[in-house]
Amino acid sequence: MGAYKINIKPLGENFLLIDWPKEINPVISEELLQFQYQLQVSFPEEIIDSNATYASLCVQYDSAKISFDNFKEKINSDYVAFNAKAEAFHTVWEVPVCYDPSLAPDLISFSREKNMAVHQVIALHSKATYRIYFMGFLPGFLYLGGLAPDLHHPRKTQPRQSVPAGAVGIAGAQTGIYPQASPGGWNLIGQTPIRLFDSTQHPPVKFAAGDELVFKSIPLDRFHEIKEEVEKGEFILPKKTKGNDW
């Protein structure tokens, strides 16, 4: 049986929302993602698409094949019979990040506001293991959990009109990477030379919800080397299966 009390409600004519307790919790996220997979296997004809967030699952279904009330009853029955594994195997990605001030326009001011030395911010940010809870906002934008509380910080009061692709930022209790150039109000403390979204590749995003991510600090010269390797299609992003050594 599922470990939580879930709530199922309609969301338009052929959408429904399944809510778990409203918190950023890796145990909830793991159960949610496993249950999402089970529903897709159990109802391949009825489910058109599904999207996960921190603690909710939005399901698009074919209302010509099943009614909301009927589907709600079946989902509840599935959840009663559901037995989540302790944790499935996931990929852990090592993402290179350069924290040089030339690529991190807010790093120095951020460090001052946090009453920390720059090297302390970098060490704290790059030693954590982050969970990818879901993707959204922009194609390839990863919602990460696991930022050290000492690095929590409000987003900027005046957003930038343009943030470069690959910029690594902090906003509130989250850290993230801008996959494309876009406006943004996060505090920019570094930049990665890799591409999070590449429409010429299949799939265009390597990462998946439930994967984990670590940031590896690299110097400026290595940043430019990797960027060139990425342009030539020669860079392979380091990864491992959770539980193995690097």
C-alpha cells in the first residue's frame, strides 16, 4: 500500500491531479515517480501523458475511454495495492561548473551577503548531491533539491533581462541551471559549459526525474576546453549508477 494519503481531483475536462503531502521530500518524490510508472503500465490506453512535480502528478487521460470518477476509483485501488521499492537505481551525473567571477556575476556580492568567503560558497555548493525532482519552466530546466541551508537566499529583486545558457544560480532553497538564454532573477554563482537541452539529440535532455547530480568545480581554462569539446560533440558527461564508485 502507498505510504501516504493522496488526493485526486479533476483539472479540466481530461486532466486530473494526484496530490501527495506538500513538501520537498525525496521519499515522496521516489514513491510518486514509481507510481507514475505503474499507472502508465496499468493504463496505456487511457493515459495520454503525465507530468510530475515535487509532490503532485498531473495526468492527461482520454475522457472518451474513461470517466473521471471511474479513473479516480481505479487509481485509488492501484495505490492501495501499490508497493514502492525502497529506492530504484538512478543515474548520478557529474556536471562541471566554473565559479570564476567572470562567469559568476553575483558570486562576490552573494558571498558578502551570506557572510562567507567565496571559496566557502563554492565548497558548500559543489559538495552536495542534488536530486532532480522534475523538469519544467524551460525545456531542460532541472528542479533540484538538496541545497545546503546556509546557501538559501532570496531571488534578486530586479531580474536580469537575459541570463546566459548554462548559468548556475540560487533562488530561495533551490539551485538550478538555465538550459537556454532567458530572463531570470536567480543569483548567478557559476556557469557550466555543457548543454542541458539539445534539440539535435535524442532524447534532447539526458537527465530524468529521480536522477541525482553533483557539481564539479573547474577552472576557467577547463571551462573553455569543455565548451569547445561540446561544440565538436566530443565531450562525454561523467555519470555513474548510484551505489557504484566513480
